[in-house]
Amino acid sequence: MISAKSFDKLRKKLDTIEGRPIVVTMRRGHKRAQVKRATLVKTYPGVFTLRLYPQNGEESTLLSFNYADILTKAVEISLCS
């Protein structure tokens, strides 16, 4: 079971990278993953939002995820170098 402390600790870590460029890996099912560049827009008590950088003439996209997505490794975030 994932504790509320884990969510709070994760949220505080994400607060430190708010507004910075990141690389997000989203696992979308059986052996499918999308890797995108994004910016962490805002953290909320239950979710956090990312703005994906536009690619190939697309508009930028705003996505939201819950903290359990990171803890279950459905979403992975790393800072851009």
C-alpha cells in the first residue's frame, strides 16, 4: 500500500522542478512508451500538470497525472541536461 507520506514527499520533490524543462516517459501499455520534452506547470494535492513542447507543427498540450503514476512507474520524469 502506498502511504500518504509517499505522495507528500513526491509532491515536495516535484515542487522544486516546477517551471524547469524535463523529459517525461509515459508508459502506454504493452511495450509502448512515449518520450516527450515538457515543463512541469503546477503541482496540486492530487495531481500535477505538464505542458508538452510542440512537435512537428502541433500545438502545445497540457496533461495531468496523479502521483501514483510516478510511484507505479507509469510515468517517469527526469531533468533535461
